[in-house]
Amino acid sequence: MKLTVFIGCYNEKPTILKAIDEAKKLDIEKEIIVIDNCSTDGTREILEGLKDDSDIKIILHSQNMGAGYSVCEAINLAKGEYFYAPGADLEYRMSDVIEKFKKLNEEQLDGVFGSRLLDKQHISKLDLIKQRPFWLGSIISTFLTNRFYGRNFTDIIAPKLIKTDILKNLALKSSGQAFEFELVSRLCKKGCKISEVPIYYNPRSHKEGKTIKIFDMIPALLIMFKVKLFGSGS
């Protein structure tokens, strides 16, 4: 199996079917894992109706275990050589994984990060934050990652293509929103060879269902410091 596509969701009724359809259209050998984190908006019922679809592995949690918990579960289940988690909200284009594969194979990498900012480096960070205040968290966490590990990333938040065997051996612990930051920190601490490619990004507003809040940066920053200083995310 070449690729595991993981679609984690919580209250994504408007987009979940299209996200699954986009994953199915990927022209690559793949498996699709969908984990619902106890949605209450009808997403769960939609997925229950797809349980006979042999092209998808669907898991329905009976309580909200946290986004990071679902990713770790999917990593443990993954049979693909590579792991990709684009989300169910369609902020990102599923097909961008193909460009990531091209970059990974050409440069013999362990992973490729999608970057929302690689083609926006002509715009000042202050202007980006003025346009969308949530950029502040991305800019701070990316800066710290670069300082901690001597990297040159422009964005550590967007979907990533990573070798599955590496992920299975990272001992990831975060169950909530801090997961992405622990993941990046552990990949860098391990010395993984990673590059970036620019990606399509169509951000939602909070009215449209975006759940990230500015205070989510607190546990994210804490776990980055813990991994750097103590090698622990617990």
C-alpha cells in the first residue's frame, strides 16, 4: 500500500462527503481512514450510511477523544508507506499530496510539509497578522521550530506527507490541538529530512466552523518547549 489518507472530522456535515470523494479520486494506490470524533451535527449519521463502502475504513468515537488522539489512532492502523492527513473541512486541496510525493521522491526525503506561506514571503508578517489574526500562532510556532532545530520552514501547520514507519516510532502523546506541534518537534528532534511545497489554502471563518482559538497556542508552545528541553510531550 502506497498511501494512507486519514480524514479526521468533528461536525463537518457540509464537507465530509466531498472530502471523502476527493480522497477517492487521488490517482495513487491508497487506503482511506475516516475517524469521527463524536460529531453532533449529522456528520456521524452520514458516515454510518457509508459503513458498507469497502473503499473506506470508518471509525465512530462514542465521545470526543481529541483531534490528536484520532491521528495517533489512524497512524497505528495505517498500512500505507506514507501518511497524509488533509482534514475534512476542505481548507486544503486533497490533490496537493501529488506534488508532495514528487518532491519527496526527487529529494529522497522523510517528509514534505505543505506551506501556506512559501509563495507569500513578499508579504510582511505584520500584514499577514492584520489580515487574519490566527496567523500569529503559525508564525510564532514556525519561528520557534526554526530556532530550536536550525530549520528554515515557512509554515509548520498545514498538511504533511510523512513516511508512516517514522510516525509509528515517534511515541506521540498529544490528544488535543497541540498534536501538530508535538509532531513537528519530534520529527525535527529526530533529524528527519523534510522540505516544503506551496499549497492551496482556503481558510474558513469561525462562523463557517473553524475551531482554532488563540488560546490553543498555550498548550502548543508548552509541548514544543517540553520536547526541545526534555524530549517529552507528556
